[in-house]
Amino acid sequence: SGSDQLLIWGDIVHMQSLQFTHPEWGLSYDIDAEQAKATRKNILDEVVTDRTRIGGMHLSFPGLGHVEKSNDAYAFAPQKWEANL
């Protein structure tokens, strides 16, 4: 809608509490550890720069939000959620 964007990702980040702070850390699920690290860093930089809303697996509720950056670390800023019943 307009200039709004949403990137729905799967396994860019497996463990939010670790890999936003240390995007260079991988897990055994990363078949190609170096490629996974480079991809994670590139995607995180891109969504910070473009202020792209993200959504996906392995993110805290509500699973939608933005990525923020401070020095070399990132953080997930969840979108405010309200129940409209």
C-alpha cells in the first residue's frame, strides 16, 4: 500500500534473542554457515535502511515489526498489537 512494504522471512533469524545481537552467530540448521551469516547481515542491513516491516517465524508475538540497529547489533521492535473484537 503506497510506500509501505512487508518482507515475510522464514529462517533469516532462528533465535531472536541471540542472532539480532550477534548476526554472525549461526546454528546447526545453517547448512552453509558463511552464506547464512552473510545473508542474515545483508537482509538485516536492508530492512533497517529501508525501514521495511518484517514478519515471520521465530519472532516474538505478534511476529510483525521493524528492525533497529545500534552499532553492530540489531533489535526487533514488535509492532503494537491491539485486539479489535
